[in-house]
Amino acid sequence: MHRHAQAVALVAVALLASSCSNSDTKARSPLTQTTIEPAPVVVTATARTVVAQPVSNPFCPLVAPFNVVVGVNLQPNGGATVFVTSVRAQFTDSSGVQMPQVTLPMPQVTLPAPLPTTGSMVQTVSGIVIPVSGTTIPLTIPIGCAGGRQGTLVVVVVTSDDAGRSSTQQLSISVM
């Protein structure tokens, strides 16, 4: 009986040891996208700190009492053609209350992008204004219906190149 218990313990240890690996399993999975190193686009904010602007006639939840207005600069970092596939934003106030994450509808943006010759494209969805001009995306994010107006706005930019490799970059902006 003692030898049987030792054999079972040895098999259990062998199975546990074989389940551990130092290799990157993401590279073997066909369902996982690869990340581009270094990032194909440098993502920065037009300001590290912004002031929440009061809105006239707020009526929650349809019209939030404040707007956060900031620009997101996208600069190509190399020679590959890069597509901006999505931009997400989430505000967390200073007491930890999180607004729902907002995925911004993206017009097709390809970098390096030619500068527009006439005007700019403007898109408004669910109270979010997204004018696109060149490689800066100005954002207007409504806040304040649930929580305060001071906190942190996190913006996530997802890109992919013409080979299908994706990259995700995040930036944090202080909101006063």
C-alpha cells in the first residue's frame, strides 16, 4: 500500500511539473493576437492634467454635468502602415467610483495619415464628440452623473498593422 501511495504521488508531481513552462504560450495559441514591439505608434495626451468643464443645463443621465476635453496625439513610430482600430476611455473619480467604459466609434484612421486638405471629420455618438484631424483625436468625455468630477481618465488606443499584429497603449490623464 505504501508503494502505491508513492507511485500516485510521483505521477501527480510529474503532471504538475509538465503543466508548468517557461515558454510563451500566447505565441502558440492561434486565438491570441501578437503584440508589436516596439509600439508602432507613440500615443500622448495634449495635456497631462485637464479641468472638467461644467455643462449648462445638465440632466443626468442624458446630459452629464461635466465634460473632459483632451486630445490624443498619435505619431507613427516606424515605416509600417498602422490602423487605429479602437479608442476606449474610462473615468475614475478620486473616491474610486468608475464610470462605465466608453468605446469610441472610430472612423478609419491609417498612420502615417495624410493631413486633410479641407476641414475635419466630426462624429457624435452618445454625447461623445470625436473630430478627427491629422494624427490628433480630440475627445470630449461626459462625466459626473455617478461620482465626482476630479479623478483620472484612462484612454486606451488599440492599433494593428497591415500584417494583422495588434498593439495596445494606455495613457492616464489627471482631471481636476
